[in-house]
Amino acid sequence: MDKKIKKMMIGLFLILLILVIVVVIILQNQKVDSKAVKQDLSYINNNEWNDEIHPDGMPKLVSLYRGKLTAQNMGKSMYYFATDVLPTYYDELKDAKDEKILSFYNTNAKLIAKQTGIENEQDFETLIENIQKLNAEHLVFESFRIDKDKIEPSSKSTKAVLYIAYQGNSEIGFNVKIYSALRNEISSLVYSVMK
């Protein structure tokens, strides 16, 4: 009887150990930390400034923009998108196929909305497919600019085109929709792939 109990205890211990390992692996694969993203969005939405750079063409965008966001809000969002968000997505998904991209989106949908304003699978998948065309081990930010000739102001939102250059790659372009009011739970700037 003692041997059977010992075998059962060892079996239960092994099952628990396997479960703990699986949970740790799942948690490690979820690299996007919701608390950090919430802090980043809070920082973007205030007027504090920590030496981020504005994209070239920012003065023209600010002069045409009809809304309540400040140059700091817009500039920090674009800087964060170019230097943190896209490189993170690239590292995580540069070789991923549709199934892994959709799984990543479904696991991180709220965080993706906070970072990019994207609120559906298709737009996120298109964004990832676009950055997968870049060629690098890791994306190293070089510069970014707003196309001064493609700014379309309106009372609800202003549209612009943001070009980002990463080391060893040609510029990559994104449509940016800038809402007229500050949104606290989701990015006030929505980034999408140019078509």
C-alpha cells in the first residue's frame, strides 16, 4: 500500500510540475505588459517631455490640426510607435504566419488598441505583414517624417502620413488618424498601413 501511495504522490507531483512549467512558458510568451502599456499611454497623454524627438514636418501638422491634442501628445505617440511598438512587434512576429499573428492579436487586443488604436484582427494582421517586409535582425530606428502634402484636417480627426526609416531599410509609410479629443483608454492616434 505504501508503494502505491508513493507512486501516486510522485505522479501528482510530476503533473503539478508540468502545469507550473506550462504556465511559466505562457506568461513569458506574453511579452506585452499591460501595466507598462497603460503607463506609456498615460505618459503620452500628458505634456511631460523626456527628450523624445518630433518627426520632421510636425510644425505643419500642428498648424493644420483642429483638436485638443498637443504637439507633445502627437509627437510622443509617433515616437513611441516608431521606436518601441513596431520594433517589439517585429521581434515577436517577424517570421510569424497568420495563425500566430491572430493568436497574438487575440491575446493582446486591448494592449494593441492602447498602443496603436487598432481594434480589429484584419488591420493588425495587415500591419504585421507590412513590417515583416523589413529586413533586419532587430529594427533600429533612424528617422521619421510627416508628409507635409498629405495632411487632411477636419473637425473630428486629422489624417496624415508618417514615414519611418529603420537602419538598412527603405522608409515604410503609415496612415495616421489623429482624433480631435484625447482618448484615455486607447491611443488617440490610429496607425494603419498605407494602401
